[in-house]
Amino acid sequence: MPASAKPIRELRGISPSDLDDEVLASTEPLVLRGLMAGWPAVQAGRHGAASADAYLRRFCRDATVTAMLAAPDIGGRIFYNEDLSGFNFASLHTRLDHVLMQLAGQRDNPHPPTIYVGSTTIETALPGYLEENPLGLDARDALASIWIGNRTRIPAHYDLPDNLACVTAGRRRFTLFPPGQLANLYVGPLDFTPAGQPISLVDLHQPDLERFPRFSEAMRHAQCAELEPGDAIFIPSMWWHHVEALECFNVLVNYWWRQSPPYMDTPVNALMLSLLSIRDLPPEQRSAWQEIFRHYVFEADERTAAHVPEGARRMLGPIDDNAARMLRAQLLKKINR
């Protein structure tokens, strides 16, 4: 655990039947010790890498996954190349059982190449796995994914959905930062990223405080936990998290869901449009738009459109599936003009 990070709050003796809104709608991270203790995958993981590997192979068919492969000298850190013009790994589309064979072949190597499969839909890659290892999140329409690899480090990043991450084999260390630490994390490009989400450019193992001086303030707010097979962590939406796999073979299953209606677009689209249309306006105009966003978006309440007859409010009124389709069509027409 980083020296200045605080431990994440823990709940012990919790089972899948205890996953209520107090846990799954929390606005603070939680470690759930032993949540999946009854899973066959966890039992296999507790017996070591060979047992966990054999358990996964039971479900392998011919699914193709995307593997990230890199030389030993990156130390497992999935990142950019030196000038951020590319990445320090190669992506390969291959069968999952082939990746498992590669991992098994490097198991006793003290300095192995990095081998990593991230965010792979379980129903596609390992049919039948979820039926043997249920968690009971069906009501939340959660997307279940699996992450497999050796000793890897994923830089701090955020996800829009809430995230329940479950360790089934190996160990993982999570270091979390609240959303308010954005400016102190020195985030890289928004539209050119190693794995889809913008990442912090700071190396958590060796932070360069001359180049990134505000990162010391981020670490004052950091929370950290180390998880073993059977442990889970709830990461609320938009919390930054650095994830480090600590063994020669590590498996994590995670569930993502949003606390918003399906018709709502990702806010990243609004951010990109704002960069295109607002950021480079003259300062006075930008301030005016800041006030418009405050009024209509960030501080909107029942008073915002109270003066407009209810039947005439259109996009100022409640948005449902139909209104969202109409609004999206209008936006596409304007963007493609």
C-alpha cells in the first residue's frame, strides 16, 4: 500500500444476498471481504495458479480475445511509448486458451513479458462460467467481464458505470482517488488511450514530483486495499482507480451498471462537443456559456422551466425514450450539417 494512502472501508461477513442499495449505490468505495467465498472459481483460485488456470479452461471454446503483450522491461505497466505517439505494448487477437498457455509457460519466470487480457465479456469468452459463479445482480442489468494476466499495472482511470470487481485468482491492489482529484492526477489524452479510458500519466511506483508536483496532493486523498481470492471492491462511478495485479496468474471478474436510464448518452459525448464548440470561445462568451450550463444542467431544478407552459417545455421537460430519440436526431442533423 502506498505509504500515504488510507485503507478503504471494509465490510466483512457479507454474502451476495446482502448486496442492497446501501452497498451498490454507495458514493464511497467499499471492500467486501469474502463476498464470493462460495464460488467454485474462488476455491480453485485459492489452490494456486495451476488450479485457477485449469478451472478457466473448462469453459474455453474457440472465443477470440484481445491480448496485450509487452517486453519484460515495462514492468507490467500498460502505458504509452516515450512521446505518447503510441503504446508500449502490442495488441493481438487470439484464442483465450492460447493466452492461458502463454501465461502457464511464463509462470516460473521472475521477469516475464507482460501478458494481459482486459474487459472481455464472460458470456462470449467463457459460456457457463456465470451460471457456476452467480452474484445475483440481474436486476441491475450488469455487464459481466473478465480480466486475466500476470503481474500488470493499469494506470489510474475512471469508469462511468458503477463497478463491482471480484478477485477470483491471484491478488490485486487497488488505489483509488475521488473525482475531485482530476487536476492533481495529470491525465493524458482524452481521445487516444491505451484501453479506452483517459489515464493518469503519473507512475504510482515512481511518481516524478518535479514533473507532476500536484500528485502529492492527490496521494493525500488516496485510498488503497489489497484483495485476495473471494474479496470484492465496489468502485463508485467516476472514482479514479489504479489496479495492480500481484501474482504470476491473476483473474478478476467485474460487473458494470449505470444508475441512469438506458436512453441517456455517455457524458463524454457532451464533453467532446464542448471542447469543439465552447473551450476556445473568447473569455466573455465562455463565461456566458458557463452560466447557461449552470442554469440548465448543473443546478437545474423545478424552477428552471416553471415559467414555460408544461406542454411547451420540450427538451426542458422530463426526457424519456421518445424525447431522447428526437433530441439525438436533432443533434446528429446539426453535427452533420
